[in-house]
Amino acid sequence: MRHQRDRIELVVSGWLSAVTAVLGFAALAGCAETAAREGRLASPVILTLSPYTGRLRTVTVTVNGERLTLLFDTGGGQTLVSPPVADRIGRRCDGVSTGFRMSGERVTFRQCGRVELGLGEVTHELSSLAVFDLNALLPAELPRLDGLLALDALTNIPFTLELGANRLTLETASSLRARIADATPVDMRVATGVDGGSASVFLSARAPSGQNLWLELDSGNLAAVLLATHVRVDAGTGATMAGHVPLTLGKITTAPLAYERRELILDGALNAEFLEHYAVTIDMVQGRTWIAAAH
């Protein structure tokens, strides 16, 4: 059973790396003003993240009133649904989007028009929705998915991700102030793709060599932390385990993290294991991120 589980996780990790690398750089989505921004959210909304396989989680949402189970992936770039779901919700998909994988490979996928997205009590308009058959790439023994929820669904909603606690909290103004009171601010960037519609978050980090990095926040990365070949990894004192590196984010220096070298067109990507150790609060409207140790 252990061997079978490891095989499934390896297959899913490879599939997800390919899919989210495409969507993370080529997404076309954006959000209208949300209930949270307009002050109608009376209290924080907590969305439960359910275990899927390995460290992957799913979340239940509604799209055009249809209740769906979507993979939650901070590195996905754009929210997407499978072709049968697109048919059920009456979306005509007559557009395409072109982007690039982390390797630099050019790819194209289908996209369709506006939908109404419901996240617990919060409902808002998503200006575009991708269509991609995730299930065709999944091992047959895994439950079928309706699609993927990415950070484009949260561009106007401050939120806190506590992956280890299986919790995504949509914050109010007051809950956000309380959340960040003792957290560490970290510089961030939002990658918006070639046409400005994507939403992938990159955090500023520093390697022991002193090199400054921008690392994608990628809960779909089931592998080690990914670092490009141009990144200088230098333990300095030699005390770090081989194949592991501590990273400094704001005033926090992590324990040594396992990493892998890849030929990438970006500095690298943090992973699900990293996210399970921290509570990460993000406000993309203000362009601010905070991290705190997970409770």
C-alpha cells in the first residue's frame, strides 16, 4: 500500500506541475468587487480544505449555482473546470490563451466567459474561466475532480491559508488586523501573465549565499522546494544537510528545506510541505503578505 500511495503521489505531482505551470503564467481570469471589499462580510468566512492525495487538498465551491469539488492550488494561476462541468453550467468556450510552462515551453488552452463564483457566503463574478480535462491525466484510482480553484478567485479578498489545519479563511478588515498583529511581513509580487489576468503570488526570499529570490507560492508542488539552476545555494557554515537549504523570508529563517534543481524561467517555487508549517496571510489589493508559524 505504501508503494502504491507513493506511485500515485509521484504521478499526481508530475501532472500538477505541468498543469499549474501552464495556468500560472497564462491565466485570463479576474474578479469584480467582492462582498468582503464592499463591507457586506459581517464575519470571516472559513472554507474547509479536504485531503485529496498526499498533501493536495480540495475545496467545495459553486460556479453558476452548480456545487463543485475543485482542487485548491495556490500555483494554479487560473480557476478551471472540466469540459463536462462547462457543459452543465452552460458555458461556451470559444477562446484560447497562450502561456509558458516553468520550463519555458509554450502552451495553449481553452477559456470561456464570465461565471458567478461562490465561496461560502461570498459570491462574486469571475471574468473568465479556463476549461481543462484534469481527470484525463489523473490515475484512475483517484476520485474525479470538477476542476481547480486558483488565486484568481481571491484577488480582491484578503485571506489566510493554514494548509496544515486544512483551512482557508476569508478575512474582514478587523479580522485581518488581528491576524497580522504578530505575523512577519514578507515582500510579495503577483504574477498576472502575458495579458494581465493571472494571479500567482511570489514571495521574496534570501538564500544563504545572500542571493535574493522570488519564489512562487505553490501548494500544488508535492516535490521539494524547486530552485532554478541559476540560484546560488551556499550553506556558508557547512552545517546544512546536503540537499537542504534554509531560506529567509522577512525576519523568519526556515529550518533547512529539501530542494531540487530544475531548468526554470523563474527563480523557483515553494511547496506544500513549506505551507503546512506556516499560516500565510495575503492581501493582493494592497500587495502585502504576512507569515506566522502554524499553530
